[in-house]
Amino acid sequence: MSKKDNFNNLFEELQGQFDLEAPNNGHEARFLEKLEANSSTKKESDSKSFWKPFLAIAASLLIGLSVFIGINQQPEATGLASVSPELSEAQDFFTATITEELKKLDTERSPLTENIIYEAERQLKTLESDYTVLKNDLKESGNDKRVIYAMISNFQSRIEILENILDQIDDLKNTQNDTEITL
């Protein structure tokens, strides 16, 4: 059987079942108005969507450029690290040692040791502000060896203060323990 015969058979079977009523008056005009309104909305959205790909590309380029600039910016070395790799290692060593000693100091904090620790922190703040001045002097002096030596001495002074304070705290605790034992 051919396709033409299938269609003919279909129409013969559906004979009399088709909707033969005419649409209401003005149906075609209403349909065309809706169609026109829908197509004008689509034209407006087409003009808006025309810029979307360009905006997306521009945003992608802007993000990519900012990431590229952010990655390529190297942090400026300050202090001894700006002079040489050896002095950078020395600065890292001093900084790590000071950090370690400060942690020890914090573990020893108690009402008994509060005044000693407060005095140590005050001295350390003074040395840190001196170090900030020395960093500026180093930039201005063009890596003058006297300034470098002063910076190293500053680190050493901070470490000595921390070690002395920890020794004083140990002595104070031992004295306190001896007093408690004798009572």
C-alpha cells in the first residue's frame, strides 16, 4: 500500500468528524494582533541579546587580564630580604625564632607573670618600630652595611629580650614553688 492510499483511508475513516464550524467574527484580526505583538517583543529581545555575547567576551577578557596581572605581580621584598638571598634567609630565621619565643611567652602568661610579659611586649614594640625606620633607611641608603648591621642587631636584641624574660619567668616560678614547698 502506498502512502497516498494511507492518507485516503485516514480521511475516509474520519469523515464527518472534522470541526466544520467557522471561527468567531474578528478571529483572524485578533490572531494577527497577537502574532504582531509577539514578533515585536521578539525583535526587542533580539536587539538586547545582540550585545550579550560581546558583553560576555569583554567580561571574560577583563577577568583574564586581572588574573594575569595579579599572578605576575611579585611581592616587593622588604627589610633584609631585599638585599640578598643570604640575608633573606637570615631574616626568615630571626622571624621564625622570634615567633617561637613569643609562643612560649604566651604559654607562660598568668597573673603572676603578667607584669613581666607586659614590659617585654612594650620593649618589643619599641624595637619593631625602630626596625620599620631601619627598613626605610635601608631603601634610602642603597643597602648601606651599617644599616644592615643595625637591622641584624635589632633582631638579636628582640630574641635576647624574649630569652631573658622567659628565664625571669622560670626563676619566678621556681621561687614561687620553693615558697609553696616551705609553707
